[in-house]
Amino acid sequence: MTVAVATEFHMVCDLDEVWEGEVAEFEVAGHDVLIVHRAGGEVVALQALCPHQDISLAEGGFENGVLTCRAHLWQFDSATGAGLNPTDCRLARYPLRVVDGKVQISVEGVVPFRVGA
Amino acid sequence: MTASPARQTDAAPLVTIEGGASFVQNPGDASLLQAALRAGLGLPYECSSGGCGSCRIQVLAGEVETLWPDAPGLSARDRRKGLQLACQTRACGDVTIKVGLDRACAPRVTPQVTTLELAATRDLTRDIREFSFRAPGPADFIPGQYAILRTGDGLRRCYSMSNLPNAEGIWEFQIKRVPGGAVSNALFDMAPGATLDLDGPYGLAYLVEDSTRPVVLIAGGSGLAPMISLARAIGADPSRRLDFFYGGRTAADICGETHLVDLPGFGDSLLYHPVVSTLEDPLSAGWQGLSGFVHEVVGRQMGESLREAEIYFAGPPPMAEALQRMLMLDLKVPFEQIHYDRFF
């Protein structure tokens, strides 16, 4: 007998709370999560803390789809979480869905990346 | 990881990091940061003085005292989340803290407290003086690092060494007199034979020993000392190209060349580029050399070649921030090739 295990999604915010071109940080089920509302409408959930020194990327810059940490100017591609400089690190990405204007994510099995850990 | 950390006194608090190591805060440790680093742990940090925010921790249990409650290293978010700076926190008894350690921050030379005696001084400019101190043991550090000097009243300031590590115990600093600055003025008032305590070495912007890349050193004002130390270490190899930029406000503030002229390759593989930012000041009268903000001059002179270089810099925050932006955002220099400690 197989049991279908449904992934649990947690409510993060109303989509209206994060305007297109902006990012916002939320605490969801013990995870610090950055909701990125990219130009064009795509919404992405990434780890909110820079893998270098845990600085919140919500305190940094967001331009042309690139997230920049305020401390050492580390840069990440907001579409994928990939590190642009340095390239040997990344932001963890959370499964996300928008249901009736509500942003929901799953944190199951997602481990935030941290250098030197 | 320390199994049973050494307590120098029975009352010395034990600090446990959630899920891992523990260390003791001994009487000589001015803060949790110093205690952790002395125990060999890689607690992330840069300035040791409350400005950069790299050493943020969360205190989970136990009582602590905060040395500088308004330290600028904590953002509004950090305060909302209850974070504290390890460099501005002391345990009052056993405590448990939460912090992510980073192997790269573990000290390669264990910092120690030692007493220095002032041996000699000489003035380099109208407000930068070179201090030569003597310690009872060897002066052990990596070029580019700094030490915390302690004067009376518990005051502490970070100053970078300008010489090379040595068995004779000579610690050399080039210190700028800050108008109204309690520590720099106390140092300028010291006479040979006077003593003070040093805690060090600290700092992560140190020499990358296995690199063969060309080197660019950029100093502004009081950032001279660590760049001179690095130049002395790297300049010993005349086959390696080294460009040394020094930015001063006026022509009267330019210094550093006398420390470089005797290095192998000076004028050939080792080039000194002084830059004056304020030509209209009477003290710049007659200046024929490079002028402008030092980061702009570096960008103009070195251009794309910066992407291949090992780059070290130290200086006032506006200079350091402008350099970071130019190197990381404009030129896309790989972060691993850029070496600096953020001071504010």
C-alpha cells in the first residue's frame, strides 16, 4: 500500500504585500525567507540570509533581478539563488505557490546554505 | 573544538555555543569575541570594535553585559531579532550563545595579551607618527593584521602593524592623530620607556601566501600601516608586479615611499603611486602628480587588469566603500581576490 504524502505549504503573506520589483523578509516555520517579486510578475522564495555572515538580503539592494548584500556586496541571481560573485555559493530556494493571492511555501528538506559551516 | 576549556580562574565564565564547542572567558578577554578567538574558534568578525556587525550572536541563556549598547554594527532588524555583537558583550556567568562558526575566521596565529614598551617614534606627516614598541616575546602576526592597543580607562583601539613578524619582539604602527581622539592622543603623548598592553593579532585581510597574482595595494590616510607591511612581505620577490597606491588629502599628507625604496624591484616591478585628493588646498601647491579620489585613480590606471590581481586595501570608510563598489559591482573582480576588513 502506498500513501501519498502531500507537501505541507505554509502561508507567508498576501501577494499584495510585496510589490513587483521589491523583496521582503518573513519568518516561516523557523526559516528566514526572502520573498522576491521579480519584474514581470514571477515570485520566488529564497533563503533571506546571505550565506557569508547571515546578513538579511532584505537590507541590501535589488536591481535588474540581482540581489546585493549590504555588507560585502555579494551578489545573487534572484531567479535561481545562484551566486554571481562569489560563484561558489548560492541561496537555497523554497518551493512556492500563489493561491488566491496568498503566497505559500514549503520548507520541507530545504537547508539554507552557509559558507564555512 | 575544545573538550575541556582552560579556566584561568574558578570564576571565569564558560560559554557554550549551541550544538557544539565551548570556550572560557578569562580575565584578559575584553569580550566574548576575544575569548572565542583565543580558544581557536572561527567566530566571524572583522573590526573588533562594534562597527561592522560581522560578529553578531544570539544569547540563548545566561547573563551578559553589553559594553556599547548603541554600537552601529547592529541594524534595526538585528535589534528586533535580539542579536548582540560578540565584540561588545561580556558574560557575567556561564552562558549559551547561538552563532554560525566559519573555519576561515579561526585565527592562524593565536592572539595574546602582552605588554609593550615604547622604543622610538618618528613623524611621517603632520599627523601620522610611526611607533616602534618592544615586547618581551616574539612579534607573531601575518602581514595585513592588526592588534588592539589598550590605554588607560579601559580604552581599546585597533591599529595595524606596519613591519614584518620578527623574533626580536618589535611591533611597529603608523598612527594618525585624530583631533579629540582619546586613544590616538594618549599614544602621541607617550614617551619612550612608557608601556601599554597589546592584544593580538587579529584581522582577516592578511597576506595570501600561496598566490602568484600581481598585487595591488591601496591605502588612504591611516590605512598606510597594513599596506606597508604587505608591501614588505610581497616586495621581497622582485619577479612579482606590485602597484602601491597611497591617497592623501593634500600633498603634505603623502607618505610611504621611504618605506618602499629599499625593497627589491622598486621603480621597476614595484611602483609607488601617490594620489592627492584636494589640489585646491594651499598644502597641495606645486603638486604635479596624480590627483582625485584614490579609487578613481586606481580604476583609471589599472583598469581591467584588476580582475587578475590580488587586491588589498585599508583606509577611511568612504574610500573603502567606493573601492568595494568599483571592484565588486563595476569590474566584477572575484571576491576571493579582494582583501579588507571593514572598519567604520
